[in-house]
Amino acid sequence: MVSTWITPRPIASRWRPTFVLTLFALGWTVSLGSARAQEPAVTAEGVEEDEESERARTLFDGESLEGWKILDTTVYKRHGEVAVRDGAIRLGAGTPGCGIAWEGDVPRIDYELRLRARRVEGGDFFCGVTFPVNDQYCTLILGGWGGGATGLSNVDNLAAIENLTTDFLEFEQEQWYPVRLRVTGEKIQAWVGEKQIVNVVTADHQYAIWWEQEPARPLGITSWYTTAELKDIVLERLDSTENDE
């Protein structure tokens, strides 16, 4: 079954853990490779090229915030400046949060999101991607809990720092990192460069988000006390028959 694009719709808040674990791990150094270029084969009639262009949608044109809304409620009321600079979206450090949400249609399953992100200033997460998983939501965190924690918040009511997706990477300031998030009926997977940081069976778990991330639904990117930049944002629908990696 081919995935369906639908318009955003709200869900109720989910339970949030009442404690935060202190992060002692210093992190692992990650070796990053360049994002893989994907060049579909083209028939004489250009049919395959047309199909590919319909499946993949560029969400940022490098010049404007067209299609995005700036989050300005709850923890985002004191957000930093959100602007396009040198071909990238800059999320100025908020007190505490800053972020944007996509206003267009979003698939709820069988899709892949690709982007590049970097931390410019600050020491908390610079890329928190809130995304749908069927009728639930989840957030991919990069650089949280002291700057190096990665993972999904929340899985089975456990935050990214305390569940089976928890990992630690050493993120350098002002260095671009290719990020890839793949959500299918079989698995939720994520990579930073060539390193896979998430690989869970979709149906085996329950997913939820912290209440702070609710304004970013259905698809949004946020930072926490941190100036971040984003670019090369692409959302691609996947055929349900495509194999997970």
C-alpha cells in the first residue's frame, strides 16, 4: 500500500516522565560521510524521473521560510530570531526553545526526511525533529542532555536519554551533519552521517512526545537554548514495499 499524505491534525498530550537523568557520558566520536546522492534512472519518456520528483519534496528553497511557521507559543514565546542566512535557516537560541513547523501535508508513515544541521552556539540539542508515526508522534533528539545525547523521545514512555535508542555522539560546533530519518511500517531508523543511531521495530513500541514539542506537530524542527542552522531539507514518500536498511 502506497503511503498517504494527509493534512496535520492534533492529538492529546501524552504522559511525560517526571524525572531527568544526569548525563555523565562524554560521547563517542562519529565519523561522518557525505550524504549519498540519489540519481534515479531516467527512461526515454522520463517516467521514472517524474515519479521520483513527485515522491520527493524540497521543503526549503534556500531563500525563504515559505511553507514553514515560526513557533511562538508555550516554551517558544521567547524564541530567538528565525531567519534565512547564507542558504540556511537559522534558529536563534530561545529561552528555552526555538523552532519551526511545516504547514504543508505530511505522510504519517512510509517516508524519509533528510536534512543537514549544525549547532552554532549553545550546549543543548540543536536538532529536535518531531514527526508522525501513524496516529502517534515522536521526536528525534540530536545533542541533548549536555550536548551529546541522541535518541527518540519518547519510546514506551521513556525519554531519549533512558530508552533503547539512547546513544552519544560528539558534535562539533559549526560543523554540518547530514541527518536521515526513515519511518516505515516495519522500522523507525535514523542516521547521522554514516552512523546509524536508531533502528527499532515500529510495531513493538508506543511513541509519544514531551508537551513542549506539541507545537511542532505534525513535522517540525526545534532547538533548546541553542543557536542552530538547517538546510537541504527534503521529505520523500516511500513505497510500502521498499525494504528497510
